[in-house]
Amino acid sequence: MTTRAIEIWVGIFVVAGFVALFVLSMQVSNLSSYQGEKGFDITARFDDVSGLKVRSMVTMAGVRIGRVTAIEFDDQALQAVVTMKIDGQHRTLPRDSSANIYTAGLLGEKYIGLEAGGDEASLGPGDQIQLTQDALVLEKLLGQFISRMIDEPAK
């Protein structure tokens, strides 16, 4: 092969590498699945949202039904207020559903998992989920374990 042909193949290889890195970064950052779908916003209050980010998934029964759109701090209640956009086709979520913060994947990405309640009425635009469970923070769990080990007398 001539030097010119080798340079062209190297250029193609480099471009393919950049495309692969771009696709990988889109997958890791959740931007690839961002859609401007119509839906409705609901909120939930948590005492601790460690690791949860805007654009994190909102799931029910393991299926993505929405995204986190905002995380704010309420100075009066001293809680985090999480706003979620639920996709438009999921308008029958029971009003007494609960929201939990879970960890998924190798990178420890946080997401919100909704669990259905039994109420006949459905959540609507602007409603707030009352039953919530905070994120589990590994540092807190380790601290509790260590303090228990110190407090207990050696046997």
C-alpha cells in the first residue's frame, strides 16, 4: 500500500474511535435516552438524595416511566424536593404510591423507583408523593457498623 492509503485508513480508524467514545459517553451520562416527551410533573420530598442527579431515571416495576427534572432544597422543611416528569402514557399511577432511591449498575448510578399503592385515585400534574425512602449511603452504614463494634464489649 502507498503511504497515502495508510494515512487514510489511520484517519478512518481515529474517527471511528472518536465516534465510539462519544456513544459511550452518551450512554454513561443518560443523555442518549433524553426525550422531550409530553408528560406531567410530580414531586417527592426526601431527607437525603445523595448521588441522585437531574436526568436520573424514574422507574416502576423495572421499567423507565420518567426522569428527574429538578432537585431543590426547601429551607423551611430542610428537605430535598425532587421533581419528576412522568411520561404521558402513565397517567394511572395510584395517588398513594411510594418513591424510593435505589442504586443501579456498576457505576452506582442512583434512580427513583416508584411502587404502586392501592388507591383508586391517580397522581396528576403537580401532585406530591407522600411516602418516600431516602438513599442508602455507604458511609453512614459503615459508621453505624463501626460504632456498634466499638460499643459492644469484646467477647
